[in-house]
Amino acid sequence: MKSLLNVAAGAETIAKSGEKHVNGEVLAIRGGRPLTGRVEVKGAKNLVTKAMVAALLGETTSTLRDVPDISDVAVVRSLLEVHGVRVWDGEEEGTLHFDPSGAVAAHFEEIDAHAGASRIPILFCGPLLHLLGEALIPDLGGCRIGDRPINFHMDALRAFGAVVDKSYEGIRITAPNGLHGANIELPYPSVGATEQVLLTAVKAKGTTELRGAAIEPEIMDLIAVLQKMGAIISYEPNRVILIEGVDSLQGYDHRAIFDRNEAASWACAALATDGDIFVGGARQQEMLTFLNVFRKAGGWFDVREDGIQFRRGGAIKPVVVETDVHPGFMTDWQQPLIVALTQAEGVSTVHETVYENRLGFTEALNQMGADIVVHPDGIDAPGRRVARRALEQAAVINGPTPLHGADVVVPDLRGGYSYVIAALTAEGESVVRNIGIIRRGYEKFLTKLEMLGADFDVIG
């Protein structure tokens, strides 16, 4: 039995998880064994943390179900508590209750201390402006996958009538005359900016029209949460969302959409290691684009009522992938897929168009024996369907190349997961450092690896 040491970034361990978590965790992984078995996925990180923030908007208690035990949830919980929200566990595992009746303002230092590396504090702005008339944002963290400018957020808040003041401590936002509806057009369908507009517009006076909105399934689930609370939100073709502001909102009772990013990650692990993994809780509809690429790459899947089974359907085949906002191929899916593509028989190309620095993780894969060339300015290849962006990059993966053990350091959440899967695919022993970052988005990660037959030890 492997020792499972961990701690979530700056937050206490949730005892019922069965694991402890530490960002500095080091794994010694012996590869060459297929991952086989069943894992369960809970609510999506990209919805759960936003629904937790939405509880601030209600005048009564909210209940959120299928909440994963991940560090990002622990961070948001602590941020809510520092603002005076009472949060407690429900009797059903993965259930949280939120009572915002005692909400109060917090200081920069308190917010910064509890936020850690999370970028969630920026989404507190709208709810706190409605509730307290003020919101504070310290320096923002998050995975180091490229520039994530907050100007979309600040411009949107200004359009609602907010006043944004910068200082050495961070950003102070006030609404001296209240917030009003606005006409907002995003230059890019940013998920975070769309969430900001939704969380702010629902109680702003008048109607807000948002153009160029993100329409990811997690966004639609957040809209469902807000509608349960009493919000009036409709969406039209061509990425247009209309929000009619209301005077008050009530609490919600909601079961979160499943985490399609985690589901896709385990699917890629089955493909890379020649394993057979059933992902309980995964659904076909939200994964259509991924499933098409998975099949083209030689994967086999079986959609069942309670989840999806993934394995190889033969030799891994090369593919060409362009990441894009929904309904395109998610940027979070390309990293674990690239690990599998190192074993494809031919040349694959992954065009990364969402973040400008998300292919840096391939350096470690090359250290493990992969043959991946990153084109820092992208490739203007024929047949491109996603519009080129100035920040895009491309990875050309030549395969198959046998992978061997190496000593690598986790750079970010999805890259870190990919390093672990590469180590499990490789022959020999690998040392993977700083795996605590993976805790941000993968519940009971080490426990699930052990259940699937992975051979590893925690060595620090």
C-alpha cells in the first residue's frame, strides 16, 4: 500500500477523503502496466467553484451536491468563510450547504491568505458589490499556462457602473451608485468573463445583453443554478445571453454537472497505457467532440447509462487537433491526449489556440523519449477550421516513440496529470515532483491510481 500524503494548497484536509495532500509531494512511478478498472467522477471543478460563489447572491441557504474533494473547492470554501458565509457538510457525501446571511467584508490580507494560487477571488466581485458595495482582489494566481488578463473582467464591471481602483495591495472595486444593466461584447468568448457578467447582471437594475459569450456546458449549468435562484436568463444564437436583473434571489439546491475534463483525462490514460477504464458519471452529450477525436485516434468507447468505458480499439492513430472554445476541442483535453499520441503510428499535430503557453509541458515528455516539436508561432496548415490567433502554438508529435523513466517536475494541473500518465506508460521508474498541484482538479487522485493498478510510491 502506498503512503498517501497530501494537503490542499493552504487549506485543511477534508477527513472523509481518505487522503492528505501536499504540493511538494513526490511520486516514484514504475511504468509499463495498463490502467484497468473503474473510477467515479463528481461535479466539474469549473462549475462547482462558481456555484459556490453564486450562493452569496441568495437570501436563503443553498445546497450543492456532487462537490469533489479538491483543493480549489477548499480554497473557495475558506474564502466564503472569511467573508462570513457559514459553510457545512451535508449528510450525503459531496454535499455542501451555504448560509450567506452573515456575510461581511474582508481585508486584502485575509483574502490573499486564503486564496493561495487560486484565481477565484475575481468572481466574488459582482456578488460582493450587490451584497456589501465593495469587493477586493489581491494578486491573482492559477496555473502558469500563459497570460490570463483580467481586463475583460474589469471592463465588464465598469460597464455595470463599478469603480475600479488599483493600489499596491491589489484592486478595490466599489459601486457608489449601484449596478445597472449593460450592453457588453467580449472580444473573445472567455469563460471567466462570461461567469463574471452572469454573476453580476442577475441583480443589476435593468437588462444586460452579453455578446460573444462562452457557452461551455459548465456555463449552462451555472445559468441553471442562477435560474433556480430566481434569475431570468435566456440565450440566443451566435453567443448572445440576455439577463433581466431582479431585486432578490433565493438559495438553490443543485447537483453539479460531471467533470468532463477529468473524464477525458482517464480516457486518455486508458489509451496511452493500453488499459481499460470505466468512468462512472461521464455522459456522452457533453463529450461529443472529445469522443470523436478519441475514436479517430484509435480509441474504443461504450456509452452506458451510468458512465463510459474507454480502451484502445487497435493501434493508436495520428490525428490533427485544433483546440477551441466550446463546442470545439477543449484546451484541457490536449495535454493528456498528447501523451497517448506519442504512441501513435505517424505524425500528429495539435494546434493550441486558447492559451499561449500550454505546450511547455512537452519538454518533459521529450526528456522521457518522445519526439515532439513545438512551433511557438503556430502552423498555418491547410484545412484549419479554427481561426488563427496571434498567441497560438502547435505541437508536432512524431510516433511511435517508446517512453522511458525520467525525473520531472509538475508545471500545472493538466500538465501534471499528463506527466503521471506518461510515467505510467514509460518503461522503468520515473520520479514526478510537485504532484500536489494535481489535487486542484482531481479528487482522490492517488487512490484512483491505486484502484486502477498503478505501481507507485510516495517518497516525499
